[in-house]
Amino acid sequence: MTRFSAPAGRVAFKHLALALAAAASLAGCQMPGLTPPPQQTAALPPPAVPKPPPEARGIWIVGSPALRGTIDQAAAKYTGGPDTKPHLDARGTASGFRAFCGGVGLDHPDMVASDRPIGAAEYQRCRSAGITMTEYGFGPKRFVYVKDSHMMAVPGVNDFVASWGQPGKPVSAPTAGS
């Protein structure tokens, strides 16, 4: 039978006590990757994109900050009046599509600037709100979607789009891979 001397037994006891204390403190922790992320089950509401005041509304564009240069160049060429000046609220493509697909009329954006084609869920959200749209391509990963109902109803939208000098194409349901 082996006997431990008193100092060695105390050292082993301290190590055991420290190990138990560490295990107890970690018992309540959640380790990353061990629990699945929460799943989104409800449709996101349109984001709270600040609505411009009526006197400064102009042409209301939401979407990707990556298209700020493209929109600014098009706005610089546009000779509309101050009440039809284009304004880009660049809070991101997904946020832009949520606001754009929120409805029609002066309380909703006229256009969305996107760094990718519209997705199937975004298209369905727009269609369920009664929105039809036309897509204008400004190069790879540069798209602007315009509400068809706003082309004639909102002052300046039709003229601003015509100043681009390029044809648009009606948007239909994206294929399953998009």
C-alpha cells in the first residue's frame, strides 16, 4: 500500500478542488456551435425607412450603398426640378427590398438599387402587395427595380428613368436557383 505524504496529498486535493470549481462554473455556459441558431418563422415587416417629408420627397430610392456612385451619376445627368430630385437611402439590398415591397403610393419607395438580382421570396412579397416592376441593369451586380405604378403616378420617376437611355425588362418570377 502506497502512502502519500501530507504535502503531496494537499497538492492533489487543491488540483481536484480547482478542477471541480472550473467544471461547476462552465456548467451553465453555452458553448458556441452546440445550440442551433433560432429559425425565423414569420415574414419580416418592412424596415422603418424614414419617409422623407413631402416637400423633400423627390424620387425615393432605397437599397445598396454599392450603387451610390451609379445613382449619383444618373442623378447628376437628370435635369428635373428640385421637387423631383432623386434621393438614395442606402441601408442595404435586403432592407431596400423589404421597404420597396411594402406597398405602392407616396408612402413607399419608388425604386430599389440592388447589387444582386431580386430573390424569389422578395419577388413573392412584392407580388402579394400588388407590385409589378421593371428591372434596369447598370452592369454586373448593378440593378435598379422601378415600380410600374410609380412610373406615371409619381412626378419625375418616368423622366428620371428615361434619362438613363436604356430599356428595362419586366420582372417575372425568379427561377429556383436564384
